[in-house]
Amino acid sequence: MLTKSKWILLGLILLILAALLPAEEEEFKLLPGIGKTCKIGDDYTFVYDFDKTPKMGTSILRIKLFDGKGRKATDLGIVGQSDMPSMRGAHASGDVPFKLNKKGVYLLPVNIVMPGEWEIRLVFHKDKSVIQRARLLFNV
């Protein structure tokens, strides 16, 4: 039978272990395939593709953003992060803001360093408030 002091010690150990566990990740909604219309909240949609079929080297992820009336929009910020889910963190790009080109298309260079499944996590924000988190998967 455990004494009171052993129960307290056990409780402290469990609290320490809980603090060391990774925090729960924010949920990133899985997007449909390339070229499909994706919804962001109630006010926006977007379509994504790549400048070329992703392969070893740099590929550019392109996002065309539209408002609720179907007009091209450029008033959101988008941050992307690429990585390999099977080796989380080994090839992570860190958070990289998309650049907006003259045609109003959001661009993100993705450095693909080895074959396998890749994931790009996207965070859409307006006025520093996150509107949506999403992710897309592709194979090289």
C-alpha cells in the first residue's frame, strides 16, 4: 500500500511528465487535390497548384485567392511550412510567408531534398487573426 508521501511523489512525477509531453498541435484541415476549389471561412476560396510537377529541387506552390463574389483577392496573409511527415522536423522549412507577385498570385518556394511524401501546412490570416489552417500532401 502506498503511503501519503509516495502518492504525492507519484502525483508530482505525473505532472512533470505531462509538462514534458508535446503540446497538442493545432488542427490543419486536409485539402482536396491540386486545382480543386478550397474554402476559407465564409468569405474566401482559393485554388492551388505548382509551377511544375514537384520533384527534387525547388518547386513553387501557387495560390490564387478569391473573395466571396469570385473576384481575385490579395488581402490575406499566408504562411507556409514544408516538411516530410514521416521524418517530422528533419527537413522542416520553418514558417515562410508567401510572396505576392504582380498578377496577385501567392507564391511559396518549396525545397524538396529527397523522394517521399511531403506536406505543406498553410496558415491564412487577416489582420493578425488566423482564419484557417490547412495542409496539402504530395509525393515525389
